[in-house]
Amino acid sequence: MKAMLLEELGSIAEGRPPLVYTDVPDPVPAPGEVLIRITACGVCHTELDEIEGRTPPPRLPVVPGHQVVGTIESGGNVGQRVGVAWIYSACGHCGFCQSGNENLCAEFRATGRDANGGYAQYMQVRADFTHPIPRELSDAESAPLLCAGAVGFRALRLANVHADSVLGLFGFGASNHLVLKTALHKYPRSRIMVFSRNAHECSLALELGAAWAGTITDPPPELLDAAIDATPAWLPMIQAMKALKPGGRLVVNAIRKEESDKGEMLGLDFASHLWLEKEIKSVANVTRRDVREFLQLAAEAGIRPELQQYDLRDANQALLDVKQGRIRGAKVLRVP
């Protein structure tokens, strides 16, 4: 089968593609697994972090991609459309798994990092870690919902947003643009303030219903009940804490923060940023419940991602566009 293969870690730059378009052996599913013929796979910022060495190291060589949509070819309900998310598997018997927090399992395995993912024509995965795709959603629309949408949905839940909340969204890429759509559906009286690095993202936020949009350091027109930071930088955390009301909560929806600006975190001041019972909470991975509930919500509520599509062999360009901030919504690979 054809796949985009990561053979070694390294920085992504113009003229230095990290992934090789090549032939790899067809996967052979084990008992309890299904074989999926892939039709679409979302491109996530986490793949940049994996390739450039900012996350726990992937197994090498590996096929990246953890927003996978396709049809089952063997091992299950043949012909059924399913998705595979970041959670490839968990142990199922530890305290975290038994309490519904399988995202915290010590044996958590990530799709496209610990096992081959969706930048390919086929993949294998445990049948119980696939997610039925509602008929209302196309393959391309579904792909970003499996990670960007599902982890944003989890972040929104952890933010304790209510009907009249003022919610701040820091960064406005694949995940937070879906958070905005979800929040406006679930809490139509809420007011959403978007803080972004560029004018194009601010413009999109206003188009999608944000009450206000500005730069990361702009003061919002009113203080925030909650905030979600989906950026890889430290500065938005500082700005979010400054903009929170007493008792407000910041949820950090990021797998890591950049080392290059780590010094900015030293600007955290207890009196102005943490005093008055403000909170900082991180999001780790997703559970199967997050994915399935969000897919159903998106189908019923008409929540669809803004999309830019690429051919599978152009995955390097899609990753470079994400790195350079050429983002409008989400990016999806079409798999032949």
C-alpha cells in the first residue's frame, strides 16, 4: 500500500520534507482487530510535535495520522464507515480505565505515534477503538472532529462553561474554531472572545459568531469566566490568567509548550494571575466517550469544520502550512 512514512525525526522546513511517500506492507489485523480502507485523514499540530521531537518519541519508522476515516474491509462489519482517533488503545482494567478516564491510562497508546496511523491507504486497529461515523457527516468533515473536535469538546466540558459565560479562546486553528461552533450551539447566550496571532484567524472567528476578536495581548471588552488555550506557546497562558474573572478557569488544550519562549512563563505573577481562586487545568488526550459524543453532537447540530484538503502525497506541504500559520480551520488529506 502507499503511505507517508516517518523514518527519522527532524525539523520541518522548505525543501526538507520529513515524510516519504512510499510503498509499505499491507497491515494484517490480529484477532479482535479490523482492517480499515482509509479515505481521509486530518492533519494535526501534534504531528509537527512528533516529527520535530517535542513529544514522547514515536516508534520509527511510523505512519503518522490520528484523525482517520475509512471503511472496514475485514474483521468487523464490512463496509461500515468508522473513525480512529488519538486513543489507539488502553489497558481497560486499571483504575483510570474503569472510572472512564482511559485517557490517563499508563498503557495509553497513541495512533500514529505508538502504532501506524492514517497517512496511508490501510490501517489496523482494535475493533472496540473504532467510532461509527454518522451518516450526516462526510469523510472529510468527520476527520477533524476525531481529534481537533473531540479534544476541544473535552476542553469545553472541563472549562465549566454555562449558559451566560464569557469564554476566551486563545489560538484559532483546527480545534478552537470547532469549540466556538460547539459553544454557540450548547450555550447560545454565551459571549466568545477570540485571541489570535493573525488577522485572518480573527476575521474567521467573527464570521463564525465570535463577539470579539483581537491579538493575544489585547485586553478583551469584558473579563472571562473561562478560557481555553490551544496554542503551543506560554504567553497566551499568562494573558488568559490576567483576563479571567475571580474563580475563573483556564483549560490548556495542548500536548506541550515550546521551549524557545519558556522564559515567558516566569512572568506568571501570583497576585495578578492566580490570586482569587483562579485555576489552570490541562487536557490529556481523549476518551472514546469524548469522540463518540462529539460526533453525534456534530451530526445533530450541523457542526462542520472549515476545511482545506490535500492529496495524501502532499502531506509534507500540509504540515508545513500548519507550521507557518497558513491555517483556516482544519487540514485534511484525501487518500486514494
